[in-house]
Amino acid sequence: MINREEDAKLATVEAMLAAEGMNEAAELLREAEAEITETGYDNWNGGTRIHTVFLTIEPSEFGRLSAKRSSLEEQITARVKSVFEDGSNDWFSVEIRPRIQARTDWRSSPGRLSRRARQNIIDGLKVEKVQWMGELDDVEFLQRLWDLESMPSTDHRFENAAGDIWQHRRNNDDWDDDWIFADRRFNLLSGPADMFLAFLAEMVHPIVRPDRNKALEMVRFFNDQLHPEGWSLVEVEKIAGRPRFVAKPISDYGERSVLRAKTVADALNAGWMKKEIERLENSVDRDPALAIGTAKELVESCCKTVLTNRGIPFSKNADLPTLTKLVAGELGLVPEGISEEAKGANTIKLILRNLTALTQYLAELRGLYGSGHGRDGQHKGLQPRHARLAVGAAVSFIDFVTETYRQRTDRQENALTEAE
């Protein structure tokens, strides 16, 4: 850890970087966990103590910086020297390093992304004629991810990648729009998964793709290919009212539940359910209250869809318990014909009754903690783990209801076919 004096000096370094327009280096210094360690000693010139300023950042961010790291270290080191050395014999340098994470599930975590999924995404972009650079030019876009000035040029007339890309895309205009996918310097098709995922996330960044609806449409397309691979683009914040996405591994129960809910929505062909699922996906961790409220609305949508498809009338003002009872009665979710002598009969009935009762509890939880109700200043909301529990309960219900609905529908259609 750093002391108060060291923190003040680092604040000075940050101000210098910002004033000189080195905004990425300044932001990294602000967000990193700083530690100053004496890492060596040199007897030269009366003795020189060697110090390293370690800047620890998240592994995903460390990987994203890639070739930029060395230039950022140089920028910060130059200012650290002027502030920390200040005429002394001490010597300072800066090193960016990834935060070490203690995780038990890392061996099963998705660290790869298949060539097939990448090619499907690239092919889809080409079919839809989507320009990957969006509102920016190629150099502006790529500099957000790579240090183009440190990458080699494929044209001997230029010193680096920034020069030859500008020449052939802006000046000569003799490279096609999709050149990036075949360029070995970026290696999007076969390179590290984190860089391909960062590339996708940057494509839908608000400054690249200001049209929110278009960005969301692209995210849905990307996630169709990413989800089977264990990845998902998820919203982490808003910029000017537009979502910013990052890629995250699908590892927790809440995310798996959301994926299952999407399958259910597809089975019911319910467009409005998909909108609610999108809200769920983006709010479980960021806004638990919204997730709880949306989980309840998701169950309502499921019940109304099933009842509408089955031709069962219901009041527009019907509450969730009423809708649940109508669905349970129509589909026979709590069968009365199970023999008492059948092994586990009481247990089966109890599970089915409790499953339908989940909706009542969900409605009560939404009323207490979910979105849609005003709160006083002393109100304390629930945590993401509670939201995941609510989402899991909602998905368990709609999953069972949908499977039962499909079985009943298939049975009736087969009976009509045989009768004909």
C-alpha cells in the first residue's frame, strides 16, 4: 500500500498526464491499485535505490491493453521520475501487472472462442453489410484497442500500422471494408479470444455506434453465437443514455437462467418476453430491484401468452396469482389423478403446488423490493444474489409451464390428426 505522501505524488503525476492529453494513461493511473516497492540497489554514484511503481489492474483490462502497455508504462514512468526522483539518487520505473485472482472454477471457465463462432459472426457482418468501424474511421477505431504506432506496416513507405491503414483506407481507398478480418497483425479469426471479444464490444460502443437500437440488434446477433461458447456481451454502464457492453463468461446461475429464459421465449414465440429478458440480462448485477420486478413481469407474460394461445379469457387487470391459477387449471400443472399408492405421490404433488406458489412469493417480493414502487430514504434494497434467486425461481416456473404447454398442444394436435 502507498502512504499519504506517495498518494499525493501520484495525484500530481495523474494531473500532468491529463494536462498533456495522455488521457488513457491518466485513467489507468486513477483506476489501478498502486504499490511502490524497492526492487533493487546499485552502488554506483554513492548508492542508488531502485523503486518500481506497480499498477495492478483487472486481468481482462491487462489483456485488452496488449501492445499498448509498454507505451503507457513509458508515459507514466517519465512523469513519475520527475515527481518522485526530484534530485535524489533514487530511481523509479512503472510496471503494469494483472491482478491475481483466487478462483476455483478457472479450469472450467471459457477461455477460448472457436474459429467457427468467430467466422459466423464475421460472415453475419458481411451479409448485413455492417461496417465494423461504425461512425469512426479505421484508424480512430483501431487505436481504441491497439497501439498502431508500435505495430509494423505492410507498406514499406510507412513506419507503422497507423500509416499504412490511413494510406490505403483514407488516401488511396484501395482496401475493402472487411480488410481487418484477413490482416494477420490483428489475427481476429485465430488470435486471443479476449481481443476478438473486445473488438465486438467496441463495435457497439456508443461513440462507435450511436444508434441504440442498431447496437442492441448487433449485441443480440453476437450473443446468439457467443452464448453456446460460454460468453455474453453484457451492459456495464450507460454513456449519454446508451449502453456500453463488455464480454463476460457465463458462469453464474443467474446468467444460465437468463439463457434458459430466452429458449422459453423462442418456444412460445413471445416477442415481448424477449424484451423483458433483455432487461433481466442487463440488470441482475447492476440493478437487482429492476431484475426482481422484471422477473415477475416475465412470469406474467408467460402466463398471458399461454392463456392467449389456448383461447382462455382473462381480465386485463388480473394479478399474477390469478393468472397462475388459470394456467395451472388449463394445463393441469397440479394433477389430482396421481394415485396415493404411487411412490412419491405426495412429494410430486407438493413440488408442483409449490412451483405454482412461487409466483405468489415472487409477486410479494417484487412489491417489497422490486422496481415500480416509491421508497423512503431508509429503504435498503436486496443484493444481486437475491435477484439471481428471484430470476431462477421465475425461470423454473416458466420452463415447466412451457414444457407442459408444448406437451399438451402436441398431444391435442396428434389426436386431431388421428381423428381425421
